Amino acid sequence: MIQPSPPDEMVDGRGQVRPHWRRVLAALSDLPPDSAEGGLGEAARRLDRAFEEEGATSLLPGLRRAEPSWRCDPVPLPLPAAEFATLAEGLAQRARLLDAVLADLYGEQRLLAGRLVPPELLFANPAFLRPCRSAAAPPPRPMLQTYAADLLRGPDGCWRVLADRTSRAAGIGHAQENRRMLGRVLPHLFQSQQVRPLRPFFDLWQDALQRLAPPRQENAAIALLTPGVQHPLWFEHVLLARELSCALVEPGDLAARGGAVFLKTLKGLQPVHVLLRRMDGRLLDPLEFGGHEPGVPGLLDAWRHGGVRVVNAPGCGLAEAPGLTALLPRLCEHLLGEPLRLPSVETHWLADPDALAAVLRNPDAWLLRPAADGIAPAWRPGRMTPAQRETLLARVAAQPRAFAATRDLPPSVAPFVEGGGLAPRPVLLRLFLAQDGAAWSAFPGGLARVPDEATGPIGRLPRQALSKDVWVLSEEGGRIQGPGAPRQAPLPIRRAGGDFPSRVADNLFWLGRYVERMEGAARLMRAALARLDRGPLLPREMAELAALFTGLRHAGLVMPEDMPNTAASSAFQAALWRTLREGGTVARLFDEIGRLVEAVRDRLTGDMHTLFTLPLRAVRVQADAPQLGLQGLEAVLGSVLRYSAGVAGAAAENMVRAGGFAFLDLGRRVERAQSIAAQLGFALGQSASRIEGGLRLALELCDSVITYRSRYLGTLQPAPALDLVLAEPGNPRGLAFQLHAIRDLLRSVDGGSECELLPPAEALIATVEAMPAAVLAAPDQAAAAVALAPRLAAMEGEIAVLSDAITRRYFALLPPIQQIGQEYPGGGAG
């Protein structure tokens, strides 16, 4: 059989450019030829770079990526207003139809009783969730609040629906990001066009979600439920949460209590009224489905009793079954009393003997799929080996009721940038709709993408794809209307950060700790290298190097056999290179920082995310480069210190103090306090006769040499030096400064109220502030300073206990540990 030629989106049947393409091509022709490949090639590269640095690709998990995972072609796909209106009306009818089918199959099941839907297509469907079905109390309507459809323009030039997407309607975030990045990189493309904006749709959708809240609930709390940062479409979840101004939550952030759902925050449980799910329905509630996935126990019970609305309702994915698609024309006549306006690509359930015979006569013209499973990929007999093809067709002939067949039509082609020019490539179109309870509204754009070569046009939205921005062109003089502002009760003014999700606070806390730990490691290594760079070492300098080496071993950066000496330091330098490269201690910190930055991506602005990621990637590349020697090592450590300073500065200037900044800074202060206590203990842990070298090292590690010299000139004594690095409240590298900051941050997190963590922090402050005075009053200051070493080492453990108590209090939401005869909020290393 000869395949029909695919239609061309840009050119009509007479070889003429379609009218709505002419202005697009005119705008593209104005691109300056600023590279060897011309303006189009340079535009494509700029768009790729923008996606990698601040767009969807930048949100994908992973510190290092060889190439952009999600690409947008500079050439958009325009749709005339009249054509889009026809598609929107047809898809709105399909959405109403599928919502009615879902309501019946999860309710009274009259379609089953009337044999309009065969039982095989329901009970064999993995997306049919039996716990969601109740004839006495059917799920709340509408079950379908958002809907998407994949469309294909056939050889006759007409659009047909290739697949219905009723579970989660993925891709709308991609479409919004394509529009944003194209407008940012190539703004002049839009200047001569009348392109309908996307923002009114999100306003309408946000208003519709508010209306879904339980009755008499004003200012409903809306959350978007994501499986987490490792999900292939996680970046879209971040984008949608921003566009809809809702909280981005994971299953562990939620708890079901008394028929309602709550978000775990620093101040306890806050109610959630509407949950926009981006998880498979079977993963929502382990109590209902007997799974071990991290769902929310009790979520479905709360949904059934109206304590929370879940959008789309669990189980909506069953309407994606290809066998059900074949029945839609008859179901539309039965349920809506009208013909199906927008037909599907020819699809048959192979229980029909005539359809089975037609497929077996020419299997290469069809896509074969499990009839009851809308998730499974399609088989393309024409692209299989003879043995695979024979096996598949034998299965189809033996169990025809288990299969559906969809005509394998070639998609239409559209111009894509290749090199410096344009080349035709196949394209699929995904359109989106949402309803406000009364009517369905279409997203005035869409997602066009090149189908996967192996699986063909049918399949889930891939993680890697080449896509296009879809333009819906406005009619001359047409007005753009959005929803009216809904009436809402006044919001009380809140300035505390207690409604911050505990998981996010935990991630920010450890992000601060790991950044500070990385900086502390770099400072230790740089201090040791500075002494090796001086040539032969004096006995005093060897004592300082030994103290530094003890600190490096304590931090897990070197092994005992790596100890340098005056004769050779090559083994020590090699050990430091190893810790910076793959598998080393500092390299693992790079990975952890990258992971945590991704986990809190929805809390970072674009500029902050760039500052938190791009310099870190550069440091990692620099550390992995095949460079050796002392200078190369010092260059990497300098980059690490600059990155840490950049993170601190960006956070200080861009984050609200009572929100994320408090926990990011709290993590930094806890880590720095532990590091200072440990390092000062090592510096002072030597004989009293060599206390001068220990004091110099203490001032150097606390970056306080210049301050000490300006105050005390050249005289170095224990009491003044220790006062500067221990008790000086204005020294940001001193121990007292960290402890004061910890205490103040704990107060700000609790809104100024007292909490059980303040007494331990106050006790640590009092201990540190008393140390310099005790040394000053001692008859032998050198001996008194050396005697502080074990006390400082013990203080490192006490700060770790305080860190553990912070975790229990704010992140794990556990009560203080009860011990016999006492109550202390801690019990473990931080």
C-alpha cells in the first residue's frame, strides 16, 4: 500500500504559501545574518542557550547536561482564528462527552448495562480505579476539569484527534515556556503579528480552581501535587505552580486528618482545599491501592467525602483507552444527543471481525495498541523485524479483543530550522482546555512537537523533544477577554514564615549547610597549600601544617598517608585533586548542592537559580579538567570560594528574611559554627610554647588577620586574638556571631515567640563569651588558651545536637526527646 503524502502546514495544495504564514516568514526574513549560518541558525542557538541557562532545560534534574533536553524551534506554528475556533468547539464537545462517560463508569454504570461500553474495556483497564467507584455516592462533578488532545492533520487537510489526554493533560507548562522564551530571545517576531496572549487562560484556570473548593470556603488553598524532582516532567510542575500561584507539594508534605487534607508547615498543619495532581492515580493513596509508593494515606477518603477536590479526579485516565476511542461516535449520540464534531483518527477495537480482517490484511498501515491501556506505547508492524512482526500478529489473531488499531497516517510537515535554512519535519499538535464548571475554554496556543521516530505519533510527552510555539492569530479588531476578578474575603496580613512547608525549609537548611561545608573545605585546603608554596618550612609552620592536616582529616578530605612533609607534597596535592573530582568528598558536596537547588527551584527566581547553578557547573568542569599542579588547584579553590560568596550575597539581597532565607542562613550558621569550633580546637591543640603559631592559624582560618593587626598592631596575645575569633559579636567569621545569628533566626522563624531551642543556644553563647575573659584573667594566658581546645571540640558536638533538635522541631515535626529526669530537644549529630 502506498502511503499518502503528508500535508504541508505552510503551503496549500496549489503550492502557494498560506496567508497566515506570510507575515511569519516576513518577520523571519528580517533576522540579521550575524553568523556564518545566517540569522535562523544563530536564532536557534540563542534559543537553545536560553533554555539551558534559564528555561525548562535549566529546571531538569542533574548538575551536568551535554545538550538541551527540551528544544524550541524559532519558527512558530501559526493557526488562523477561525481554524482554532473550530478545533476548540470540537474539543470542548469531546471533553463534555468524556466527562459524562467517566461519571457513568464511576457511578451508575448504565453504559455497561446497555452494552454501550463492553466490560473488557473497563475492568481490564489499569487506569480504572475501583476504590473511586460508587453507585450510591458517585465522584463529584466535573471529574474532568482539564483536558488535552493530540491532533494530526490528515492527508485530506482535516484535523483529527489522535489521542485524548484525560489524566493529567501534560504539556501546557511546556507551551507557556516556549512562548516566554521565544518572546525573550526573538521579541521582534511578535511585533508585526496579532498573536493571542496566554495569560488570560491561566487567570481563568486559577479562578476555576478556586470555584472547586468545598462550599463556603473563601480564599481556598490550592496545591500542585508532584511526585518530586526526579519525575521526567518535574520542571513543568514548577512552571505550572508559578503560573497558577499555588503551592508545589510532594506526597510527604501532605497529611490526611479527619476527612481533610493538610500541608505540613513550620507552624503545624494548614488545610489544602484543591489539589491539582500531577501523579498517577494509583500512587495517590497507599491505603487504597496497597502500594508502597510515597502517597498520602487517607487522601482518597478525604476526596470521596468532599474534604478536598482532586483535579483531575483519580481514575480519569481510563478514558484514554484506544478501545474506548473507537466507541466515541456512538457514545456521543447516546449521551449528548449530537454527532461527534471532531473525529478521531480511524480507530477500531479488534473485537469486530471485519476490523480484525482489515488489519491483518495490511498490518503495516496500522498502529497496534492494547485496547484497554492508554499508557502503553504503540507497535508499528511496518518497522519491526519479520520475527517480531509475526509474533505480534499471532497475538492479535489469538486475542483480538485485547487490541485496538489506529490508522498510521503521516503527520503534516512544518518548517524547522536546520543549519541556516528551513527544512520540513513532521509535527503533532497538542491543544489544552479547562472548564470553570459551566463551559470549556481553550488555551489560546498549544504544543507542537516532532514525533518520536521509534514509537510514532502516539505516546506520552517525552522528556526530550523538538517543539514549536503555537500561535493563535487574532481576528482584526477582536477583543481579548479574561475572567472577572472573583469576590474574595480580605486576607489577614502575615509577616512570619511559619506557613513555610517543612520539606522546603529542610532542603534550604541543608543547602546552606552543604554550601558552607564546601567553603570550609576550600579554606582549609587553601591554607595548607599556602604553606607548601613557601618552600622549606620552619618548625612553627610545620606545626601549623600539622594542625591543618588534622582539620582536613576531620573533614574527610585526606587520609593519614597523605600528610605532606618538607621533602615532597605531591601525594598531598594528588589527594586534594581526588576530593574535588568524581567520587571525592567535595565532589559529592557539588552533587548534593545541585540536587538541593533543584529541589527548591520553585522558591528561586530565575536570576537566583542562575547564580546558584551556572557557577557551580563551571567549578565542576574546572575540577574535572586534566590540569595538575599547585596553581590549578588553587584556581579551583578560588572558584569554590567565589561561588559560596555569590550564594550568600544572592540570598541576602533576594530572599525574604522570614521565609526561605531564614533556613538557608540558619544552615550556613550552624555549619560555620561547628567548623569554627572544630578548627579552633585543632589550632589551639598544641603545646603552650607554640601557642603563637596556633593563634596565627586561628586568625587566618577566621579571616580576621587584618582586623587584628589594625586593632593591636604587631603584638599577638591569646586573650585579644581569642576575643576576636570567639566572642566578637560583629565578626562574621567568629563563633559568637554564628551563635547569635542562630538564636535570632530561631526567634524570627517562630514569629518572636519563645521556643524550646533558645535556651541551648543562649547557653552556648554564654560559654563562648566567657572564654576570652577567662584567658585574660589567667596567670598564664598561653596555658589557658591551650586548655580551651578540648572544650571547643566538645562544643562542636553540642552544636550538632542543636542542629538535630532544629530538624526535629521544624522538619520532622517531632516532639522533644523525653529522657529520665530531664527534657532536652535533641539527641544526635547534625
